[in-house]
Amino acid sequence: MYREWTGEGLILKVGRFREIDCWVRFFSPSYGMVTAMAFGGAKSRRRFCGCLDALNSVLFKVRFFPAKGRHVLEEATLLRGFSRLRHDASRAGLAANCLQFVQALRISSEEAPAIHGLLLETLDVLDQAEDVPPVFAQLFRAKICFTQGYAPELNTCAVCGRGMGESQVGRMAGRPGMTLAMETGGIYCSHCPPEGGHQLRIGPETRSILDNLSSSGPRQWATLPISPSTRGELFQMVDGYVRRHLGLRWHNGRFVAE
């Protein structure tokens, strides 16, 4: 016996299996990561319409065989392709980085819809926006890390309890920056000495971007004017923060567990 379902999926990778068959790895908002066989997928235009390519958003008809733990694709229809990403190497690289990060995560069924929506918006922006900041992929990773429960506390100094609202940050703009504790996610104002552990000095601009990350998305990131110093802080902060809290680091072209 088998169970059958129809739903949207974002194709992450396609591989050949034998002469005319292939396997497809895709991300579903309902089922998370799925790897399925597409028998005849390398040749059949009637059932798969030539849409089995990475970075395509596709409507799949799937059969799942519980006894074998196997998914089989019966047919597929293209919903959205991102043509610019196939011809722009730098944009394709950013997209691949985001997709590889998602594949390295353990995503629950509750988290899958939000992450799927974020992925589609990310690909749409990379496909359509005139410019994207160099830290676009870092902001994507930070967004996911924060929504999984690891958002830093950026509104109150961990020592003195002083509020770090916009007015306070504005008054501190001419002073030395704040300190972010990477292990705890606590922030220390310029008046208070930080506790032990790995720390990173960040300026008001970096703090503001991180604080607004939960309510912003890829479309907003594409228009952010980010200074060179803030870009450097974001690179350091996100890579170190993800490494500590999600246990992932970039190594030889992919994300690996620590």
C-alpha cells in the first residue's frame, strides 16, 4: 500500500540513476526535506514537463511507500523558475549558499512552512533585485538562527539593565561600540565591562540591523545601505554565532557539523 499527496516543493538537487531515471531532493513546506525517485524522469516530458532542475519551484504528485520508506514522483508541473540565477554566477553562488545551509539544518515540520517561504522570497530577490549586499547570505543565516530560538538580547545591557533603544544607541554613536557575548547572546553597553567568553564589538548600525532582523526579510535586505565596517562586523558575528548555536561551519564548499 502507498499514500499519495500533492504539494509544492523547491528542488535542491537532481541526480541521475541508471539511464532514464533520476532522484530528486526537494524542500516541501509540508514535509520538509524529501528525496524521491522519478522513474523515467530524465526522458519523460509528459509527466515531468522538463521541470526537474535545481532551483525550480514545482507542484509534485508523490506516492510514499511506508514499507520501503520510499517516495516516488508520479508527475510534476513547474510553478516558478528563476532564470537569472542560471546565468549570473555571483547570484547563483549566493543562492547555493542559502540552499546548502538549509540542507544542513534539522528542520521540524512546524518550522518547514516559514523556512520554505523565506527560501522562495530569497530566490525571488536574488533573481529580480538590481543589487544585493555582500552580506545577504549572512543575513539569511542569521534570520533562520534567530527564528530557531537563538536571537540575541539586544535591547537591554546584560550588566546594568540600561535600555538599548534607538535613542540610547543614537547617543552612543560617537562612543566605543557595544559588546556582544557570542555564547549567551547578551549585549553590554559602552559603560559596562563584559563578562568572559568570546565577544565581538559591534556598532550601532550592526545592532540595529540585527535587532530588526525578525521583522525584515530579503526584500528589505536588498535595499539596506550597509557601511564597510558594518559588513565586517556582520560577517564575523553571523559566522561565529551560527557556529556556536547551530554547530555548523563552512568547510570545502559546504556546511558541516562541528
